[in-house]
Amino acid sequence: MDADAIMRYVLIAIASTAVLIIFLILFFIVGNGIELFKDVDPIEFIFGTDWSPSDGSYGALPMIVGTLLVTLGAIAFAFPIGLLAAIYISEFANPKVRSVLKPLCEVFAGIPSVVYGFFGLVILVPFLSKMFDENLLFGSSWLAASIILGIMALPTIISVSEDAIRAVPNSYREASIAMGANRWETTAKVIVPAAVMGISAAVTLGIGRAIGETMAVMMVSGNATIIPDPLWNIFSLISTITGTLALEMPESVVGDTHYNALFMLALVLMVMVFAVNIVAKKITDNMKQKFNGTAFNDRSKIRAYATFVDTIQRNKKMVCKIGSFILIFTMSWMILSLMISGLSSLITSIIITIGAYATLFTVSRLSPSDREDVAKCILIANMVFVLLLLAIIILDIVIKGLPNISLDFITSSPSMGGREGGIMPAIVGTLELMAGTAVIALPLGILTGIYLAEYAKDNKLNRAIRGAIDTLNGTHLSYSVSSDYHSS
């Protein structure tokens, strides 16, 4: 056996550790949670709306709904902003500006989640309370949690989307421009559709970041185990699975019903992440079929569905316009109904929808060069907004933290129960934790990446490895919380 074959088997073994880790996590969670169903009916656990461990009620639906709503809100906030930023960086910014903008956007990823939580608690929540003083009783809300998680998902969506857009061959751009299209038309009609699989991956990773986040959402969501009423009430307090795990695991007794219920919540989170990955894979596979020209070839078997798809394709622009206006009207009415009376919200929503149609009609009548100018202005304004978010977070940290930093603060240990003294032990502990993490994660991660990039073929094992890696992206936080308290 030659060296290449030996290395391939070694890399397969290393890459397969992701699958083994998922299996061990499942075994650990199920082993510690399955006892719950001796005392609680599974249907009652999944669909029950009352979570009161002190009263023996373990209905997980409020946390499940809360996790889904917060994740949906985060992606609704982050995806359009992130995609527009990625388009600007890749297609419109000159090389010098691009070399500055992308690293700046990726600074978001280096900010710890607890810092985002403090920013949300100190800046965002009071701001929302003043803006919606009649609707937000406490400041903490589904809206605040979604915005914070959306900001945290931005670097992932921007970076991965920009890489996908940049990876589109230049021949696509040259061919489009040769046909008479300008830069914006080329970007919107050729480059972005060609990069849609990479953009889908960016959204999936962003969802993984949002669905598995604990500290930031726990600090701004209110942590109330209720279902918003109505369901689209963005001002409602809310609770997520990860937040509930972090708050209640320290209070549970190992082996009791509450303890088992929390582990089953962690299992529900894993199932949700599995479902997200499956849906993302289906979307990606459909896109591959579309671009490879293999979709709906066997029309004898799916004639009715194919006919429906053909009809949609022939009227694609009209369907998109109608769908967009319905979405604008529905979203406007849902939000406005929370703030003003029913009839007023309905009339205002109709006016907003008509205004959107008038704007689209006006833009469609502009010349291609004018439309490109409008698009550039929107892209630049969006990029400024992203940089402004970063500046506000960084400046808030610097302005409030810098005056309190001194040599004694950095080099001394805490005293008076942490109310005085310094942070030297915390710095050392953080560095030790980072070093230990790097020793374990870097070799495994790099070697797994080499295997997937250079050796992996499209088979069941490699699909399982990729799926396990995506699942770990969304479940590591809840698992670490559970395992920490279990071991203690």
C-alpha cells in the first residue's frame, strides 16, 4: 500500500470523528433524557404549552416556537443586509476598498457572544424601548433577540456569500457584458443566480449560528416561556431552547424529571438542526439539477407537477411580483396591527403596498444606467449601515471599557467577591482554554478539510461527515451547557 493510500485512510478516520461525536452526543443526551417519558407523555412534552418544572409541567412548545421565531427573525434581518454587502464587496468595490471591507466585516465574527449580549442589553433594548414605548413593556423581546442574532450571523453570510459570488467564473461576466448588459444587470441576472448554491450555504451556516446561540439571546429575549400572542407579535417576551438550558440546568437535580426534560430539549434542538440541514441539502440539490439541466426530465412520471412548474417558469416575473406585493402587504399589516387599530393598519398596509408598486414601476421606467446608479446607491447605503453597526459596537466597548483599564486591573486577581481587583486569572484561563481548543480543533479541522477538499467523493460516508459537521455548528452550545453541569 503506497503512502497516498495510507494517508487517505488516515484522513477518512479523522474526518469520521465528526460522525462519531454526533453519535456520542445523541447517546449522551438520549441516555440522560429518556427517563422523562416515564412521567411525562411525549405528546404532552412536544405540544404542551406550560413549562413549569416546580408544578410538574413540562410543555416544550413555547421554547420550540421561540427558537424558530428568533431564528427566522435573525435570518430575515441578516440575509438581505448580508447579501447586499457581499454583492457590493465582490462586484462593485475596487480592489483596495475590498481588501479593507471584507476583513472589517469579519471582525463581527471575532466579537464574543457575551459582548453582543451586553450591547443588546445596554444599547439595543433601551433604544427599542424608546422607539416603541407603548408596545415594549420591558424592552427585552423577540425583536431585540432577532436583531442581535442577525448581527451575529452577518459575518458568516457576508463572507461565505462573497466567496461564492467571487467564485463565479469571469467568463460569465464577460459574456453578459458582451451581450450589452451593464454591471448591475450582470450581477443581478447572471452572477447571483450562478452563486445561489454558495449563498444557500451561507444562509444555512447563519441559521446554524442563530439557532445554537445561548448567551446573547438569553440576555435580551426576556426568557419567558410563552408563545407570542398573536404569533407575529415581535414585541413579546420569548424563550429559546438554548436559553432555557443555560438558565435551568444549574437548578436541576441530576436524575430528576426536570433534569431529564432539559436533556430532551437538547435532543429537540439537534433534531431541528438536522431538519435545517436536510432542507438546505434539498434546496442545493434542486439548484444543482436546475443548472445541470436534469430537473424534471422524466415528465411521464410527474406530468402534472411538471406542467405546473412550466407555467410558473413562463410567468416567473409576474409570479415574483405578485408574491412580493402579497408579502409586503402581509408583513406590513402584521406589524402595524400590533401598534394601531385593525382598520387603520389595513388601510396603511394597502398604502404601503401601493407605494412599493409605484416605486417598482418608476424604477422599471428608468434607463439601465440610471437603474445601475440606484442599485449602487442602495448597495453603498447598505454597506455604510453594516460598518455603522460595527462602529457602534466597537466604540461602545472602547468608550465604556477603556477608562477602567489599568495595569493593576490587568495584572491583579479579583477581590471582595469580584467587586474589586483585577482580571488576571480570567485572562490566563481564557488563554489556556484557547490553547487547549487549538490543540484539539486545529489538527482535526484542517485534516478533515483536506480530506473533504481533496479525497472525498459523493458517497454516503462523506455526506454523513458533511452533515455531522453542519449539525455540530448548531448544537455545540446546548451540548456544552448540558455536559458541563452533568459532569459537575
